[in-house]
Amino acid sequence: MIKLTINHQEHSIDASPDMPLLWALRDIVGLTGTKFGCGMAQCGACTVHLNGEAVRSCVTLLSRAAGQEVVTIEGLSPNSDHPLQRAWIEEDVPQCGYCQSGQIMSAAVLLRENPQPTDTDIDNAMSGNICRCGTYPRIRKAIHRAAELQKEGGNK
Amino acid sequence: MTQDVLNTSRRGFLKTGAMLSGSLIISFVVPGAKRLAAMGMPAAEDAAAAVFAPNAYLSIGADGSIQIVLAHVEMGQGIWTTLSMLIAEELDADWQKVKVLHSPPGQPYVHTVYGLQITGGSSTTWSEFDRYRQAGATARTLLVQAAAQKFGVSPADCRTENGEVIAGNKRATYGELAGIAASLPPLTEPVSLRSPGEWKYIGKGVKRLDSPAKVNGTAQFGMDMRFPGLLTAVVAHPPVYGSKVKSFDATKARTVPGVRKVVQIPTGVAVIADNFWAAKKGRAALKVEWENGPNVNIDSVAQLAEFKKLVTTRGDKAAEKGDVTSALSKAAKVLEAEYTFPYLAHTPMEPQNVTVKIADNKCEIWTGTQMPGNDQTVAAKILGFKPEQVNVHTVFLGGGFGRRANFQSDFVSEAVHIAKASGEFIKMVWTREDDIHGGYYRPSFVHKIRAGIDAQGNPIAWEHVLAGQSIMAGTPFAAGMKNNIDEASVEGVSDSPYLSSIPDHYIGLHSPKLELPVLWYRSVGHTHTATAMEGMIDELAHAAGKDPVEYRRALLKDHPRHLAALNLAAEKAGWGKPLPPGRFRGVAVHESFKSYVADVAEVSVDEQGVIKVHRFVCAIDCGLAVNPDGVVAQMESGINFGISTAMYGAITLDKGKVQQSNFHDYRIARMHETPLEIEVHIVNSTEKMGGAGEPGVPPVAPAIANAVFAATGKRMRDLPFCNINLKA
């Protein structure tokens, strides 16, 4: 049994310690918002927060997450109203949508550490997340917009 | 549209889908209804009594909820929103009460032009423009009749607004009227549609209806299917595509905790386990000996040499006018160029996966697919079932780009074989490596062009021979092939607008037959033909000493839609105006899927020869843009997709083995590798409607290549560009 906190809830997971966190989340806990895209930390679709840092859950062993705090897209905000989620909707960012959980989780760390990122800051922070639909221009716009929303009203 | 609607739970999804089918059965005779009944859908009395389903595309519940059933699938291109807009426009629906569903396989959902159930060819909006508006208008007409009956007034005295029918001070919601409406006789006269001046949504657009579910993790893709008792299957595929299992030893694999079964299937050995990780570990522990198939001899270098030999002969005639040989001999100057294109993998972000349950003489399939009807047929054949014993539940596609529209239904077929061989309820999951090694590539092509210009620099002769595998051969679409010509190989060349002004031309095609399967990839033949055509036209402009935009304008003077897109892009890009030092422009214009797109690319090339694309200005004439921001989004998408393809895309084979395996060596453009500025302009057009999903891709590579020529004086004719040394 491996104990960890996922989206502010305690979980005990009965799985092999070498199972990547991604599959523990998806196949065991049932949180399917975190996506499998490459399995080798190349695409970022599986990005979650481990103690507040963006990590690629496809290469993060469950054992490494033991006793730690994990936040997934499902736990990013109580009512899907994180400034990024609102901005993503306002800018019509998603297309197929498969990569967007990971994009948002990466952007959330950027925005927390750098509340007013420049285009270059955004490029640097987001280059680990691939979008095959090429929604990058709208992701950039939405991050700027979320920065504004965050400034205006905090996380509400 | 409420979010809970979009976040319909699996149970809700199935239930509403079934209810809809039930309502179809009670309300109207719809082709396919019997088949749905035969699949064990609930009998009429199980469905809500007052449900009104005037046609297969929408139904209205007693609570006023409106279900829109999509004959096409959402894979990012935005039809979830656009098709719903078409119905809502005519229905006066309350957006808050709209639910959207993908249709099951069925006759009512067959493409209005292509004759099979398919999402492809950038055709959804124009092919459904009338059908979906009619569906909404029919419903509204019947609801008005129902209200007139209820209120004791004439239908002419009724109007509709936001999900209600209003007559004087009387009003009733669509939900309240659904029961009466369902009892009315079907309409005998065609309903009239609203005139453009009355449109509330068409041409204006609404926010994407699928965004809320796609930003909080609740959007359900095939990969996300979860059911009690569902196991995960991972397949050991041969290192050379199409090879067969000679023997295997699963002793070790079976000892991996969580592994339940190991079964042989036609395409490999499947390891079935409690979860993906156990299945993948089980696969790693398998020992498989393979019997090499015909693809073991494929070598990309040798194949390219072979194709280059082929294009020195004329091939099958795709188009011809006058006497090109004689015209070339009289030209003031003849330019010769060879363009080469590798195989490409589609790599949608969601790797292929299919969930299959076979029980009680029925097969249930959950997947993201562009051709659910074909998948149904293929699955039925494998199982010895009738098609109506197979149902396909289409969920969101995590990208398609053509890979999920396959007449072989390779992914569905493999999963059905696993379920059949194992007797288990399984979700087959491909890894990214399985996806990249999984065949069905954009075919590799070689183009050889000889173009002659006269003393003024005008093209007078054009000889163009292509070599590459046919996509359509062996598919039902092959029936449309004439004189051995697959239009998907030569589209964009044989029908090029430039040829109409070139008196003597010849277009020839070689279609070598190889066992490695090929497939349409976003924009199909135009992925390569636009690069060759727009590259060569640029070469001619340079040889003629003319400005690339001016040169094209003159040649396209009788092609107003090309011209409109070209002029708009050039104007908005500031063509001819000074640029910051080190920056250069390139232009390309190309028609595909009935839309006309021009791009101006702005690039720089550094001392290391690295290309940076700074800006793209795009103009499209797609006729009426039903959802303009959706069109803009597809152009942005096409530009970035086109950049990946142009800069990095290549699948190469050595002794039959694909040499790439994941995103580290099959690269997709990342944010910092895409232009900071992308501007899209829509030509104000009342011309025939065209598509948007694909037409943004073809002009991207030539616009970049032409800009790089302006920067360096070097022509890039061999894709992908990252392999070209621009240093020195």
C-alpha cells in the first residue's frame, strides 16, 4: 500500500511501486483527466503537480509520490473556475482537447511563480507540452488573459 | 449549454443514446430504426413518453432538453459546435438545454455526398449545412403546429423564441409541446429555411460547446473508458510492420502481477492485465519469434532512388494538353526540379485505443473513430455477426488527422480480435511507439518537374511526373479511379489553376504497389502537391525576375478566389514593405477541399542555418464561414500542423523497421518553434462553401521554403527542412 494525497484527499494505493503515477491515477484511482501521450516525458499530456511542482506523471514512479501531495486537473480548482480554465474557455483554446489538461497544469505553475509572464516566459514554460492541433497561439493568449483575471480577482 | 450536459456521465451517455433510439422508433420511420431495435435498444414504452424526435438528428424531452445527434465526429475541428449551431439557428433553441451526442452507426448518419458514415475531407459543414438546418426547421414547424393546436390559434399566429412557442399572451416551452408534436403527422411540404438576414448564429459563431469539459478533465476520450471488469490489453507488434508471429513464450509474462491472459491474434500477441502498466510489463517479458513479411525489404534510401528512377518516365496520364515535349524544346529557358517527400505518421495526441465487449451475441465498441459504420462492418465480419449485432459508441477523438478513418479499421479490428480470442472485456491501448510503428502513413512521394518559360518569363510548358503509393487503391473509393489515376495522388497538380494558363502540359503518375499501408493525412495529396507546385512557381518567378506575388497574380487572373485570398494575405502581410533586418517573406496560395488559402510566411535563418518562423499571415476564402472563429482556429491549427510536417516530419525505414519511435525522434513543433504572430483573415465571400479542417495545411511548407529562398538563395526541395543544411 502506498499512501499519498491526491486532490487534497488521502489515498492508499495497492500497486507496484514502479507503476508510474499516471497509471495509478488513471487505472486505479479513476482520475482520467490526466492523459497518456508518450510515456517518456516528451509531450506533457500527463502533467500533474507534485508538491506544487509540474511533473510528468508518466515517468514519476508511484513510490516517488508516496507521502506527497498530488494535484491533477480534476483538483486544480473547486468549480473548474481557475483563471486558466476560465481563460481557456474565453479564448476557445481547446480543439481535440487531449493535451489541454497537461497544458493547463503546466501553465498553472508558471502563473503561480510568474504572475505576469512575457511571451518568452510562456514559450519557455510551455515548450514541454505538445499540442498536435497547434493551439499554441490561443494558449499564449489565454495565459495572458488568465494573468489578468488572476490580478483582478485572485482565484475566483 | 450547461456543463453537466457536456460532462454527461457514461451511464447518462448510454441511457440518453438508447432513449433517443427508442424515440426514433416511436416517432417516425427512420431508416435504420429497425436495426437499432434489433440491437436490443429499449422498446418504445421504455423511452420517455413525451419525447419528440422529428428526425434522427434531434429530439426534445418532456423537460425541454434538446439532444442534438451528430452524424460527424468531434476530433478538434469544432463540428460539435458548428453542427449544433445549424440546428439551433432554425430551432430557436435554448442553448442552456442543448446536449450534444455522437450518433451510432446508421443510415441517417451517412455522409450526404460520400455515401458512407465518415468525418473527413473537410466536408462536415458544407455537406450538413442544409440537412442540419432542415432538421431544426422541421422540429420548429411541428412544435409551432403543436402550440397552435394547444392554444386554439393558427400556426401563423405563433412565433418561437429561446425554446418557447408564443402566441399573444400564451406561451409553452418546447418540452411542454413535445408530446403533442410527436403525435402530429409528418410534414408533407418542405419547410422554409431562414434567410441570411435573419441568422442569429450562422456567420457570427458561438463559443465552443466542448471547452468546459476539455479544461477540467471530464471530456471523455476512448482512452478514458472505465467499466467494472474491464481489463487492459497491450499488444506485442512485430518490429517489421505486417510480419507474423512464428512462436511465442509467455511463461515469464504470465508471472507479472496483474497479467491475466496472453493470446495470439493475427497482428501479434496481446497481453491482458488488470491495468495498463501490468500489461506493458507483461509485454516486455514476452518472448516472440517473428516470421518476416514482405515489408522487410523496405529501405527508405533505396526506395527514394527507385521513385527517382520512376519519375524519369512518363507514367499514367493524369492530365495532358498540347505537346509538352515540343513546347519545352522551344522555351527560352527550362527549369528542372525534383521534390521529395517522406512517409509521415499522423501521431494524434491520443494513441489508438478501443474498448470491446462481446456478450450475448452482441458486440459493443467504444472508441474515437472517423468511420463508425466501417468499424461496425469490420467487427461484425470478424465475429461472424450481422452489422446490427455490433454497436459503436463514438467518444471524443484525441485528434484524428485521417488516422482514425481507415477502411481496414486496423485498430478496431485488432481490439475485436483480442476480445474474441480472450473472451474478455478489454480496452486495447497502443503506446506511442505502437502508433508510430503502426503503418498507414502519408505515402512517400517524388515529383519531377520540367517547366519552360518564354522570353517574358511566362510559363509555356509544364511536365510533371509523380511517384508514390496510391491511398485509394484497394478501398471502396477506388471505384472512382479512372485510367489508373488516384486523384488523391495528383490533386493540386492535375487540377492546378496554373495549368489552365499553360498551353502545353503533361502530368504523369506512377503508383508503385508496396505492402506498407498508406492513408490520408490531413490535406492528403495536397500535403505534397502544394509544396511542389508553389515551390516551382516561385522558382519560375525568380527566373523571370518578377515579384512572387505579382507573378502569381498574373497567372491567376482568371481564378478570382485564388486571387482574393492571395491579395488579402499579401495586403495584410505588408508584402513589399520593408522588414526588420534579417527577416524575409515567402508566399504560397493553394486551393484544397473547396477552400482557397494564401499564406505569407516571415522567417529568419541564423548563422547555424536554423530557420525561425516569426509570423504567418493567412487568408482564406471558404465561402460562407458559418463559425468564423472556428475557421480562424482551423487556419492557426493548419499552420502549426504544417510547420511540424515541413520542418520535422519523416518516417524512414531500414530493413523494414521504422526508425522513429516517439516524439523525441518524430518531432512535433513545440510552442517556441511556432510563430509568435499568426494572423488569419477571412475573405468576405458568398461563393460556394468549402472546408476548413485541412485547407490551412498545404500552403505552409511552400510559404516557408519560399521565404527561406528569399533569405538564403537556397531552394529547399527535400522534406523535411530540418535535414537541409543551410549553413555556408
